[in-house]
Amino acid sequence: ATELDELEIIKVDCLAITVLEVISNAIELVKEDIIKVRDKDGIIKIVPESYAETHEAEVLETGVSKQELQDYLYCGMNYNDKQLYQQVNESQDNVFQFSGGTASGMIQRALPQNFDELTCLNALSRPGSSFSFDDFVRNGVGGSKYPDEVAKFLKDSHGCILFQEEIMRLVEYLSNGKVSGNYARGLLKKLGKANKKQEDIDAWNELVKIIKSEAQDKLTTREVDELTADLITLSAYSFNKSHASAYTYVACETLYMSRYFKQYFWAASLTYDATKNDALKDSINSAQKNGFKILPPDVNESDAHFTPISADTIRFGLNEVKGIGEKPIEGIIENRPYTSVIDCIIKNIETEGYTKRITNALICSGAFDEIIGTKRSRYDKLCTIFYERKKTKKTPELLMQLWEDCEEDVFDEDTTNEQYMEYEKAYLGGNFFHNIFSALGDKIQKLYERGLCLRSLQEVKEKNLPNAMCPVYAKNFLFKKDKNGNDMAFCEISDINGENYRIPIFASYYQFCKERWHSDDLYLLSLYADDDGSIKFGSRRWIRDGE
């Protein structure tokens, strides 16, 4: 097959479109005045007006528009801003390309301080170059493992070969121009495939011979062998630097929003994640870990989507409630405030698409909780009876009288935790505010204060103890034999914050505790964080008899 570059055709990748949409939506959410400032380091940036009140900065311009902020982010952002790298080192959550486990772990070890280092880490998180990560960290304070004739081409990447451009320059230099860098790049791309052709292997061996012949005054034969072996490893996946830089620029845009417009960016991100299956729970956990309080929908306060109501508080949107469409939401927002459920029904009697289903969804999702308190299940029943009797009634007086009559026929009762959980799962898609631990929060806190347990799986990872007791809900047990024929098990555990892991219960532990395991139950388990960041049952140290 002919390569596109041989035909002088340029391939253009249109990437990160979703991220740019989230950024654009976040900017639209901004409610405060926007200003342009010069910070103490001389960096000109566009920030909320409140920034100047808490930071040393010279105000250059007030009344900056949202369009100017967007243009600045897309075209004029100064990525020498130290605050961007402080932000990514504090938290990788919600950062484009760096929120995944591998990339996040690399950030935490390498602690990038500038755009070039962040670009390198973007490349290092890819399969083909990840083997160079330890060298990258060491070289930051030491020097390259390669001889000077190679290392002088690698100053921007801590002495590591990470990018296709570096490979191309090295091959051309070491072969004294007898091998084209573009030819070497194309050949390595072919060698990175699972089914290598013998002709490509032969071509590579010939390339190595040329380098050994032409670079005798620069490298030893051993140094050439070590270098070309690394190039073959990189062939599995190597970034070109322009690609990595473009990704890193978008990452810096998300870092900028996380640093200076944090609540708006997180609200827009939650709105996007609500459209993806099973993504919202993890996103809410991340938001909470980053200092946000997430509130349930509220008929008097929620907008259509997730919206910040303060610097550290974000509220569910009405669109995130299952069963409520665009037209009813427009009417609900336009006709508020509401003092009661029937007040909402009466004010929206002419709203397009507003039916029993909408009222029921608002009640069961918690959108009326500020009005009805703990009576969600009672009003769920009341709503059903009311609409059964309502028929064609539309006048406010008749509707109010009917509602009052129905109230007398419905028993006054508080909603149980189990009912809250069922409502949330049905109407919000998950248990975000009530879970199996809801009634145990105070007891868990008391155990924690007495030093008898940790409160969450996140604390197990952060404390990094040899073992720690932690309350979890275990379910979906799988019992099987290990490779030695011994009984063992797997199960899923979730903690008070909804964080989930699937853990093995190895035979060495299972033989002593198998009678205690029952599916779908609460347990206080001995857990520890493994070196790869996963959670394991048992202990990192030997457990004495009787423990």
C-alpha cells in the first residue's frame, strides 16, 4: 500500500470536539463579571472578577465578553502560566488526556512544571513509549542514558526518545543523510504491526547497518544496537510531537477552566457525562473529591442542566431527571416559584407536555423535597390518586379542592431509605444521595474516630497502610478454584461514597473466612492498596495466627 505522505496528501485528525463543546458550555454558564489581568509573573489572562480580590494582579480591562474568553482559550492562552501546572499536579480529574489511571499516575510521580514536560507525559502514557517513563523521571535530575551525540537531540524530552520527529532527526544525523527520516518513520510504523513482513525486517536490518557504518565516529556498535532496539520498541506506538502538543494544548484549556472557572467547568462536564451510560456516578464522585457539594434537583432552583449555585456547590438539572422533556422544563422554569406540588400543577396546566408523568418524576427525583420534606413516598401516592380523579378539570379552584380531598385519603408517612434508593435509581439513574450506608454514617464516623476503621476506599488508598478495616457493601460473588485447585472467590465492593472495585479473595484467606461470606451484605473488611493502585482483600504483611 502507498503511504499518504508519498502521495503528498495531508491527513487531518479532528479530535477533542466533545471537550471543546464542554468548554463552550461552561463559558455560557459563567454568571459573574469577567476581567483581563496581568498576574505577578507577568502573565496576561482572562479570569472572573473575584480573582483580583484574592490574588496579586493588575486589572487591565473590565467587562470582558464570553466570546473574548473563548477566543483567548482557543487562540491566545499563555501556557507559561504556572497555575496550570500547579492545577494538574493537584488533581488530574477532568483533565483532557490525563484523568486516566496510567497518565494520572505518571503526573503524580513526575510533577510537570511546564508545557514541554506535560507534552512528554502525554506521549509517555502511550503503550509504545511508557517503558521510558522511569528514565524520564530520573533524567529530570540526572542525565540521559544515551551518549551525547544522541542526547543533544532530546533536550526537550529529558533525554528520552518519545516523538517521531526525534527519531527522524536522529536517523538522518547518524546516517549522515543517507537514510531519510521520513523513510525510517514509515518503516518503524510497519514494524509496529503484529504481522511484520520479512521485507520490512530486512529493510530495517539494512538501515541499522548503514547507521553503524556512518556513525563510527559518533557511537560504538553497542550504542547503536541499544538505540535501534529502543526504536523498535517505540514502533508499537509513537506520537508525533505536533499531535502530542495539540492534545496538551487542549489539556491546558481544561486546566485553565478548572483553575479559574472551576464550578462552571465541572457543571458542564457533569452535564455531558449524564448523557453517557454509567459515567455520571464516577463524575459525581470526582467532583465531590475536588471539593464540590452536589445537590439533588429542585423545582425552584434547578436550571435545565447541572448548574453551579455557588463556588463549591452544583445542583442537578431538570433535564437529568428521567421522564422530563425540553418543553415541560421550559414551562417549569418560566412559571416558578412554587409553594407546593399542587401550585406547580396549576401553574403548568397549560404547559406543553406537562402531565402526571412530569409531576411524578419531580416528586420521586427529590425536586420537591424542600417543600414536602421527608414525605416523598406519600406524595408519590397522592399524585397517582389526584390524576386518576382529575380527568378534564383545569380551573385552579377545582384542582386545589380535588388535591385537598385527595390529601385526606393518603396516609401520612415518612419515606424509607430503601424507597429513596429505588426512586433515585429510577429517576436519576443511580443512588447519588441515598445508599445502603445512609443510615450508618454516624456509626461509621464513630468507628473512625476511635481508630477502628477508615471511612472509604479512597482513604484506604491515601493512607496506604499494610491493612485497614473499611465498611463496604459486597455483592456479585463468584466462587471458583485457583490454579492449584483451592477454593477462592471474587466479589464487587462499594463504599459509602459509591466507589466500586472488584476484588479477589485468594485461597490463603478464603480458607479461613469462607463461612462468613454472604452475597449482597455489609462487611467490615481488611483491605489495602496494591502497588498498581487497585484494592485488595487481606494485608500486605504476614498475618499472625488468630488475627
